[in-house]
Amino acid sequence: MQFSPVRGHFMLIRRLIVKALFAAARNPQVQRKAGEAAGKAVDKARPGLMKASRRAGELTRKAGDKIGDKIKGLSDPDG
């Protein structure tokens, strides 16, 4: 593989950006702001998550009931 000067520049820029991001992540003020943003995102997503959770529970119960009925039908000689 031949070295490309353009590729080298991109790697250097990428490394600088990653280092800057890690330095910012260690900053307590940045951590606080990120926590606030994450909390707001969770609050906005909560109704949809609850609805999806209820729907998943309903589907799981229905599937369990169907499996239980089939097992019961196999073990019941009169069924």
C-alpha cells in the first residue's frame, strides 16, 4: 500500500478532532450540559417508549398463550 499525503492529512485532522472531543468530554460543564440534553431526550421519548413497551407485552402474552394452548393440546389425549 502506498502512502497518500491526502490520507495522512485526514488522519491527522481526525486524530485532532477525536482528542478535542475527549478533552471536552472530561469537562464537568460539558458533562452537565450533555446530561441535561440526554434527560430532555428521554422525557420526549418516554410516551412512545411506554406505548411500545405495552404493545410488546401484549404480543408476548399472546404468543405465550398460543404456545401454551398448543402444548396443552399435545399433552391432552381428548384434545
